[in-house]
Amino acid sequence: MSDPLLLSEGEKAFAIVQHDDDGKIHLTVKLVHDWNKELHKESIVMDHGRGFIHRVFINNYIRTDRSNGFRALVVMEDHSLLLLQQGAIVWSREDGLASIVGVVTSELPVEKEEGVSVSKVEDNFFEWLKGHMLKLKGTLMLASPEDVVVIQGMRVKNSEKSKMTRDHNGFRKLLIVLTRSGKLFALHTGDGRVVWSLLLPSLRNSACGLSIYQWQVPHHHALDENPSVLIVGQCGQSNDAPGVLSFVDTYTGKEISSSSPAHSVSQVLPLPFTDATEQRLHLLIDQDQRAYLYPRTPEAVTIFQREFSNIYWHSVDSDKGIIKGHALKRNSNHDDDDEYCFHSRDVWSIVFPSDSEKIIATVTRKLNEEVVHTQAKIIPDHDDDVMYKYISKNLMFVATVTPKSSGEIGTATPDESSLVVYLIDTISGRILHRMTHHGSQGPVHAVFSENWVVYHYFNLRAHRYQMSVIEIYDQSRSANKDLWKLVLGHHNLTSPISSYSRTEVVTKSQSYFFTHSVKAISVTSTAKGVTSKQLLIGTIVDQVLALDKRFLDPRRSANPSQAEREQGLVPLTDSLPINPQSYVTHSLKVEGLRGIVTVPARLESTTLVFAYGIDLFYTRIAPSRTYDSLTEDFSYALLLITIVGLVAAIFVTWILSEKKDLQDKWR
């Protein structure tokens, strides 16, 4: 029912919306004081994919016969908006996209090569000829409105951006986004259109905390298997409430299967192992730290048992200030005789004193997504001219503050506030680095990439925001520089590293003032990791700023040497520069910015960027410029004219040379 609407003095009306089994909704407008009188009644066929109606608002207008007409604004279960008038849907908006809670990407299918028939060639030729005639009419301003519509349709049809197949550069992908209402959308990166949408039946009518994960990512040669995603819903008020699992095909948008396991789901761990169908193995961790193996097949158990001793994970309890590391028990007693359920044991734990430290942020590296091009870093004018990055996927960044400074900025004095950051190995629980920022507090936004972490916070003493960087290096490998050992292969640069070996590490850090408050922070990623990194910072004004990682190099000094300048080291300043041309969003704003997602393209120089909030924003950026491709505005016609001109010049020069040689011989 809608709220009452004032029609005239002392007369109010309201709307009633009812559903039936045929997929129709019936809208009836009645008077508040006389329910038997119907002012308006109509029926509209509604798409089942939008769910039920949640809210309805009515408005009246005066018809030509001076009677009251009514229009209704409807909010659907998937948070979409529809305007109903005279038994039809006037317009609709997918406003559920304003509440995205998770994003993953999916590759498009490979374009199939089909045989070409003579009739198809003739049809294509006539279509090509017709298209060029229409374009010629449009250029000469002779096209009718119908011709203009046909020309626009042909441009869209022939556009490379909107194809539903992979391109050579890897620009065309599907963005699979999950909204708070439990609806999935597949957005095409070429033109931003909604390819398909699905309101998940298994997650309807329940207040669930939702998350989305990559489930199956087959290679391009496995054409019989489509990629799929996993949606996990944690429904219920308590943390141990059973979860809901839904598996969705990203090509068709259809739900493959769904299940309601008896256990809760607090973590989803993708494992670096796949079965014969290229299905990646996953561990679902419940509230009691029991692990459940998926897919539930004998082959998955066999693969899992081979790597049983190398599987670790961690859990963070921010309220209690406890971080624990967990491993699997080989000999576990299964109360329910479930061969896919494994009990865990606590390997280590770190307890932060509640009276002095409160966890406000934890960040880890992207699992199985980031590629590191080289482990070595050249340090000119230094005793150790080569340092080796400490590359570990098991590192975690933790930020804590004093309890008094855990609130809003300004609720505590600088003497009462301090920010402590840690780098922790999640396998052994070893604290590799600890640093304290006195007189500072959160909120903390951080990003972890390769061997460095950058984090943003507020300095109460300076009354300014700051950004700090920590880089961690492997000291034991830096000491291995014997040329003969490198030649003979007696070195440890390619040997496996164990988190229990207590590797000697060294860290470098530096802090800089930053102008803006930050809503989100991310980092660019490329296919091979060769291209230099850029930080993508979502500012308080809902714009995305691209900041070169070189400005956050801890080796910056006020007077860098010539060798450091040649390497690209920027002279030290107390503040990070903000170039107005570095805004990825240019003059646009992503209203209500909440997250930034980066995806590598097949072209090494390019990163795909997707920012979401109330608005959605997508673009491609090249941190080191497009060194491996020609720009879109490259003039191929000028290149062709230049080549033809050079060939003609060579031919004319050859003729003149031959004539001159002949004249010289006659003399």
C-alpha cells in the first residue's frame, strides 16, 4: 500500500498493489474514506526477474476530461525503479546497481571460425555496399530520419567494442557485479550495457550478507566448460547461522545449482589446484574454523590430500583484538561422517592488549592475481647495489590504534593517539616489521602489492592527512653475489622459501603529507607485471586520482645522485604532488564512491579500471603510456600516403638516375 495522496480538500486516495500467479500486478487506487469506490484500476505484465514490489508511490494529474489520472512509481525487490501509467511501464531504471557489494570479471568466449559460403559473401558485399551508400548520403546531408536510424544501428552492430567475443588486446570482458538486493548483473566493458541480470532465487526474501567469488575459470581451449561464479549468503542474525551457496554461469546468467549447507560460511579460500574439468578447489571455513572442501568429488579429495600439509589460513577478530593462524588436522574425528569436512588446529595467535591497541584495518595481497616481473631491484650508490624483494603471498598488513582514538577525527588529543602498523607472516605468525606513528589515528586505507604496502591516515599533530610506504627486502638473498656461484648454479635465488626459515629481512619506509581524505585505494595490475605501478586513490570529492608509485619511493632524498636521477628517483618533498591532469575520472564524479577494481588486459601496457558507488565509472589507463600499441587516433591514412609517396619518390629517383647514367655514357 502507498501513502495517502491529497486529491482535494478533505479527499485522499491511496494505492494497493497485488500480485497474481500469471506474473501480472494489479494496481488499484481507492479513496481513504470510501474503500468501496475505485478511482483507478489497471493490470501490468511484470518481469519475474525483478521480484516482488517493495514500495509504491502514487501521483495524480488532471486529464483532458478534468478527471484524475494516476501514475505510480514502484520500487521492486531488486531495487529497480519503474514508472507505471495507463497500464504500461513508461520507463525503468536499474537502481540496484547503486548498491554493489562485490565485483569479479569473466573472460568472454573465443570467437569461433566458421566456414564462408558464396551466398554469405554476396550478402556481406551487398550489406557493405548498402552501408557505404547510406553513409555517403549522411555525409552529404541527404539522409532521411529513417536512414539516420539505420546508420546508427549499423554503427552499433559493426562496433568492435560491443562484440560478445574476446578481442586480441583483452579489453572486452564481463564485469559480474553483485548488489545488496541479491541480484547479479553482467556488464559489458565495451559499451557498459547489461548483458544479463539474475535475481537469485535461493537468496530471496532473506536478510543475507552477500559476497561473490570466482568459481570456475577454464582456459580458452576448454570450450565445453563455461566460467562460473560463487555467491555466498550468510543469512541470519548470528555468525553461526547456516550459509547459502549459489553457482551461476557467467555466459548465460543462469543458476547452475544452489545449496543450503548445514554449516556457516565465514571465509572462502580459493586453492591453487584444479581438477580435470579445470574446476578450482575451494575451502569454505565455518565459524568454528572447520574446513569444507568444494567441489565435493572424490577427485577433489585426492588432489587435496596431496597438498594437505601446505594449507594454512588466518582469522581476525577485531572486537577481541586476536589474530590466529590455522592449519588442518590430518587425523580428525568427523562427527557427521562427512569426508569433505576437516577439522583445524591453531598454529599461532597474536593478542593485542585491549587497553592500548584496537585493530582497525587488515590488508593482504590479491590471491593468485598479481604477477611480479622481477624480484631484483637496482640500488645505485649503495653497498648492496642489488636488493631482492621479499615476495610472499602470506604477508598481512595490520593497523591498530589506541582505544581513545578509534572514533572520529578529533575525538582524542595527539598525546592520547598513536597508530601502530605491523607486517605479519600468516603462516608462522612472525612479526616482520612494526612501526608506530605517534599522534596519528585512522581511518586507515591501505593497499598491498608485491613487496610494498601504502597506507593513508590522519596526523593529529600536523592536522593533515599522511601517506606512508613500507618496502620489505630479503636480506639473505642480497648477500648471495658470488659470480661463480651464479654461473655454476650454486645459489639460492630460485630455491623455495619456507615461512619457518626465519629469513632475514630489511625494511625501508617513508611518510608524506597528502591533501585529500580517502574513500578507497587500489593499485594498477598488468598481465606480466612489467609496467610501472600507479596508485588509484578515491578521494573525498568522489574522483579517482592516479598517483605514480615513484612518488612513494622510500629511497627519495632531497639531493638524489646522478645515478638515482637516471633511474627515475624523484627529489624528496614533504607533500605528494597532485596534478589535475592525473585524475582518471577527469571532470566527472563517481557519486558515493565505495570501491575501485583493477583488471589486467592482455596488452601489457594497459589496466582496466572500474569504480563503483551510486554511479559507475569504467576506463582504460596506461601507467607507462601505450608503448606496445598504436593510439586509437593514429592516422593510418597518413601512414599509407607516406609509404606511397616514398615508393613513388624511389621510382622517380631510379628513372632519373637511369637517364643520367645513359647521358653520361653517350658523352
